[in-house]
Amino acid sequence: MAKDYTKYTVEGLGENLNKRKLVLTIIKDWIEKNKPSFEDLRATFPDELQGSKGVVKRESEVDDPKRFDMKNPLKIKNGMHVVVSNQWGENIPGFIEVAEKLGYVISSSSNQNKATRTISDKLDNVKITISGRISNYFFGIVSEKYLEEFQKSLSYVSEEIETMEEFLRALLSTTLENVFENSLEQFKMKLDMNLIEQNCPNLFFLLKEIEEDGMSHYGLYDQIFDSPRHDLDVFEDDANITIEVNNEIIVQEQTLKMFIGETEVIDYEEDEVTAEIIENFFDANKTEYGFLPDIDFRDLITTNLCENGVKKIQEWIEHKSLTPYKVHENDVKICHDNITEFTYYIETQNFDLSKLILLGYANMIDFHNSSLEYIFSYLIYDSETINPESNWIRDKGIILEYQPEYGSLAFLIEG
């Protein structure tokens, strides 16, 4: 069966949404407007809409995390966190029917396109899958709501916890699986809970919420950090890539190292075709990646040409969503060592590998400090950044740093 690439628009909420994002967007909005209990939520979006896994689950009860959006837990009545299924395909019409009865106006872009297409301009449906052990960075700032209480609580802890970084790491451990048993109880034993209850009400309630309802580490991030929610992924040369066009595999599974092969620096004067591709990318993304507007792209961007025609660029970029968090005061950097599968969907006429750009940070090698070769963080096709769907499988470790002197977000972007 052909892959359905239909995109949806929900009036007033979002455009160009795939099925997973359509469901998440509507349920998130409905929760914010109705503040439901878990029972009310399941009654409104019953399990049978999705099938065997159900539409929503309590975050603490998920036993198959790759089938739920664990990165975007939603808070409902009584502080409980739920997660939404990411398994949507032929079951989507039933969900849309329920959403429309709730008042959501939903339209489909593919139906509009089909009416105007001819045989000659039929679009290629492209699926690029990249998988493996892929690091992911979270950046944030301790929110004002908790900062003063966290600092105060350092006076109410045992000698095992002396710094803010040690405190945040211990707090984070209470939400992680497979760290050690009863991590929350062990953390509380290091605190004078009577003083915490009297002087740190937000922290006291947070610990109570973790104990009663369960909370993932992503749920904790949402609670205690101000964050861009911009996942910075680090794709290295040992990750695997597969490319399909119209359900036919054109690039068999291979490592990024094999996919790229040998590279050479492009001379824009000699290669006008590549020069035009890079200029179009530069002009379309000055705001997105912080390119200086008055500088010629030839003076700013060095492009490496891969053996298969793909372009590889590593420059001093600054994604616009990260700019407000480029500070060195109460900032955190959290590295997730994940096993993940990323899927990029592209709909285009006559898919051409030469229009594919692998964009990365010039300073990532020093920032990430890995023995593997860094390849990219953003995938660009025909000047457009393609945002992937991610299927998190498991994590191999999480490291939190507070106000890192070396390796901060500012260091990554500015050096």
C-alpha cells in the first residue's frame, strides 16, 4: 500500500500537520480548554479510535514507549501527565470525525492538490530514514518559579548534595527508569522534608506529583525549565540511512559514512549549478539560521560535495529558536544518548539527491567531543528544512550540566 502523505490544517491551531501532529495538536488544545480528568479524556477520545494501543495513556503506565509521543507529555487535572499515541494511519478518519464534532475545523491539503495535478507533474513521495545511536541535546534555563526554592533547598539537604548541578541531577534521577530502585525515596531521604514543605511549596508539590502520578524526564523539563523545545540532534557517521522514493528503495541501508563517501570543497565559480542551490538555500534561510543579511553567501558558506551529489555544510549557524537561551546564568545542558529512528518525508517533483543539504554546526566537534565523525543536525531539501518524525526506542544515558563552563549553548554557536 502506498504511503499516505496527506497533510492537515486545523483552523486557528496549525498548518501542514502530519497525522501524528494533527492528533497531538487537537488533544493538547482540548485539554488546555477543558482541564479534564483522565476518565473524561478517555471518554472524549476513546481507545477504539486508535485501536489496540489506545489514544492516550497515563505517562507512568506506558510499557511500549516507541508507540507514544513520550517527548510531549500533557498535563491534565490533578497534575497527572498523559501521552498521546503516535500510531496513526488508516484509523485517522475516526479521530477526525470526533474532532469535528468537538468543533475543530480540519482540512486536507492532499485533496486540494489532487484536483489540480496532471500526470506530468505527479509528485514523488520520498522517505528518508536515519537510525542508530544518536545523541540529542536539550537546552533550558531554570524557571523563576523554582529557581529560588532550589537554591534555598541546598540548605536543607545532606552533604551528598552540595551544588545546584548535583541537586538537579538527583531530582532528574527521580523520573528516570533503570537508574536505581526507589530513587524518589532516596532523594527525599537526603532532604529535610519538613523544611521543604514549609519553605519550598513548589518543590514540595512537584515531588508529590512525581510520587503520585509518575512523570517522565521530559515532563520534568516542562515543569522546571524554560526551554525552546528545540531538539538538537547530532548525527554521526555510524548512523544508518535508507532512502525510498514512491515505495522503492533507491539507497539501501548503509552508514552515513558510506553514504557520503569522499567529499571535496566546491569552487562556486566552476560549479554554477551548486552555487545556485546554495544561494537559494542562503537567501531562504537567513532568519532561520542567523546568516548575516549583507554578506555574500560565497564569503560565508563553504560547501562540501559528496560522492552522491549531496551537499554537506558545517558553518557558524544559530537556529532562531535557540537564540534566547544562549546565556550563561542558570542554564542547563542535557545530553541524551538515545537509540532513535528518524523519518523525513518529502513530497516533490523529480526527487534529486543533489538538492539535499546536510547542515551542521562548525563547532559541534569541540562541543560534542566524540570519537565519531559529526555529519549534520538539520536536513534541507530544495532550500526547505525538513522536520523529522522521531521514534524513540531507548536511552543509553543522560547527562545534565548546570551552567557548564565548557560546552554551553553559547560555546556551540559562538565558539
